[in-house]
Amino acid sequence: MFRYRGQTDVAPAGSLVVINPGDVHTGQAATASGWRYRMLYPAGSILQTIASDLAGRQVDLPFFKQPVLQDPWLARELARVHAALEGSESPLELGTRLWTLLARLIERHAEPLSGWARLRPTHCAVRNAQALLEAHPERAISLHELSTRVGLSPYHLLRTFRAEVGLPPHAYQTQLRVWRARRLLQAGLSIAEAAVASGFVDQSHLHRHFRRVVGVSPGTYLRGARVC
């Protein structure tokens, strides 16, 4: 329960609360059992950049009229992204998930900006992003760094990359890492060595993605390669 813009709102379990930058608000439990919540504080410049990309022109900071939102998908994804920020996911995957989450929030719940626009694909920038990822797939590159190096905003890169390649940048990087690990296994490295050299956190991290992409575990693949 909180006081905001002259009225008292109650946010039930599973809801989202959006407070516009600079607005004053209070906060307290509505029941004796208390409450728990996760909070993100994205910079206003990030929200404005995403809104401008969506609108296809420079716009002001998006405005959210309703402070309490009932959007189960966004609520679940916010919890997942917030938990992922505490984990070991790659910087590129974290950036992808966070910017996608914020874009969906703006698309679904911000005041309309005279209709959202389709971003024009930027072929050369996408190809340059692919080349950067292919040159060093093991490197922990962030979405911000990748987008800056190819001259696009992070969300513009996400949309055009997915449209042209069929995958978001972090998924493309993961596939590149799996193929690199496969080559290293063929060259005689152990599974643990191949995992670290390919940019995975550890052997289990490689195992999960290797099995999904190749169809077998690294151990099974390695035994088959030795037989051949």
C-alpha cells in the first residue's frame, strides 16, 4: 500500500508498481503479515532511448499513468531478470533481457506516442555485431558495449539483430561458444578446459548449452570423437 499523486493505491501479490521519475511516494504493508518485493531503478535516459526507438523519433521520457499494473508476464519476467542479475548469466544475456523487459513495459503501459514505429533494419551494423561476436565468442561483452561499437542504441540493435539473424545477440554468442568448445574438445582439451576457454562459467554451464545445441552431452560427444 502506498500514497502516490494524491491517492492511496494497493498493490496485490503478483502486480507491478511503476513510479515515474521524480514523483514522491510512500510505502507500507497493507496487512500484518508484511510484504516483499523486488525493485529496479533504470536510468531515465535508458527509458527515453527505448521509447525513442519504439516511436521512430526523439521523444520525451515515457509517462506511466497507472501506478499499479496487472500484467502477469511482465511481473514474472521482472522477477526472473532481477534474480538473474544476482547470478552468473553473461553480460550480453542480462542486457538483452533487461532492455527487452523495459521495452515491453513501455509498449504495453506507457502513454501512447502517436503509435509505435517499426525500426528500419540496419544491415551493416548487424553484420558488424556478428563479426565482433565471432572474433571472440569467449569474451564477456555487454549489450551496451556491443551496441556502442556498431553505432546503434541497445534496443535498436536487439530488434534488428533478431530480425536479420533470427536470434538475439546473446543466443547467437552462446551458439558460437558451443561450436568453439566442440573444436577444442576435438583438439584434445578436457571438458572443463574447453568450457572455460569458450566463455562458459564452468563445466555444467557448458553441458547445459552443448546438449541443447549439439544434441548430446560433451562427454558423449568426446567419446564419439575418440572412437572415430
